[in-house]
Amino acid sequence: MRKLAVLALLAGCALFSTVANAAFITGNLEVGGGSNTVAFTTTVPLTGTIAFFPGSLVLPALNGTSGTFLSLVGDAVTFPGQGNPPTPENFNFPTGTTLLTADGLTFVTSAATTATLTPIGNGQESFTISGAGIFNLAGFDATPGSFDLSTQTVGGVFQNTSFSASANAVPGPIVGAGLPGLALAAFGWWAARRRRKQAAS
């Protein structure tokens, strides 16, 4: 009877430990292929709008996509206000903005974004929106990440949308993580007790 109780404890510990493990999203997400327009209202501070046209896709591994995001390669990506014609959106996205969706994946900003405008030579400029957010995808725990959304001028017009993000999972202590050790200790106790009983008989 005690043997059955110990085996039940071992099975319970193993099951609880397995259930407690979190499934975080991992890897890098690279998006390209779309276009956009940017209009500036002021330069100090940097304010204005960005308007996204359809056409952005999750890029393959050779372009940097990795980990969980590989299952989305080739899928269409949607940005705020995207359309043909698009609806211009304030590019200083506030906390809680759904910045990207792709076949069930969402990326929602967890802090206000930062916009920068940088000269890149020959009269051309690069515009970047950076920040942090949370990835959500069915079957995975909500996972923190960071992103850069950039576009460059071509002939004085901003286009060529490029979105790059990394999942930055920071797992906390997992309840039950110490149970495998407890299970091994229980098994050791049971084995030693069995040997003593055999030696006595």
C-alpha cells in the first residue's frame, strides 16, 4: 500500500512539474515587402503620421526570422490603419496599440513608442519607431518583446516598410520546478526501506 502511495506521489510530481512549465514565444520576427507614407507635423518634438499600404509579409529564415515565428513565414502582416488607401495614424503609438497582426499573432505596445529621424546621406533619411510590447499567439504564454519599425526615403518619399522584433521572454520562478528533486528523494527513501525489509526477512 505504501509502495502505491509513493508511486502516486511520483506520478503527481511529474505531472505537476510538466504542467507548470511555461511555453513562451521565442526568436526574431522580420517583416518586409510593404510600403508606407510618413508626414511630419513638427520636428522638435518629432510628431506626425504614418500610413501603411498592404503587402507586408513575414520574411523567411534567410532574412532573420527564427524560432516560433518560422511558422508564420509568408503570412500577410497588418499594421494600424492599413488599406488602399490607408488611414494615417499618429506614429507616436500609445501603450495598448495593436501594432501588428499576422495569422493569429498580435503584438501590442506595452509602453509609448519612440520615433527618430536620421539622415543617411545623399539627401535621404531613415525614420524609425521603436518600443516594447507583448506578443500573443494561441498555444503560448504572453511574451514580452521589443521592436523597430523603419522606413527610408526613396526619391524623397518614405516607403519600404521594415519591421524587426525579438521575443524577450524572461521566465520567472516556475511553481513546482523543485518537485522533481522531491520525487527523487521520495523514491530513494522507498528503495532504501525496501532493501532494509528484504535484509530483515
